[in-house]
Amino acid sequence: MSIYVSEPAAEWYKKELGLKSGDHVRFFARYSSGGGLHPGFSLGIAVEPPQHAALRTESGGVVFFMEEQDEWYLKGYKIEVKYLPEHDDIIYEYSPE
């Protein structure tokens, strides 16, 4: 399991969420009618410091992480967060590890 956030994606988060270097973004599993990696769940985000981070990476001076209770969501997978300039948005790409 791993998290990768490209530098342009980190800059997008900084712009959209008003983040600065040293801030933290938590990825977590949440109930959703949409879909992500698992039916009925999608990836949520929150700006908060880690308590018991299972996964973490730093990009653009921001720490991106997932807590232990949410690591089941990525078990056996890696996630790459990339910026799409043509849409001024990000995309989550999952692939098996």
C-alpha cells in the first residue's frame, strides 16, 4: 500500500483548501453512493494532523496520510493523485501493488 501525490496535485490542494507548507491532508474511506475502489465507499479528505498514520507521503510541503483505521481501503493497492490541467482538477488512480 502506498500513496503518491504529484507536485502539481499538491499545489492544487494548496490552492483549493488554502493550505500552506507543513499542513496535513488525511485521506479516509467514507460511505458513498458513488464508487471508488470499493462499492459503496469513496475517498474523503480532511485537513487535520495525523493521530496514528499508517501511510504517509509529502509533496509540495504538505503531508498526505491515511490513518490505521482506514488502511483497509488501500490494502493491496497504491494510489496516485495527479493533476489534470485541462479540467483544473485532480484524479485518483488506483493500481494493484
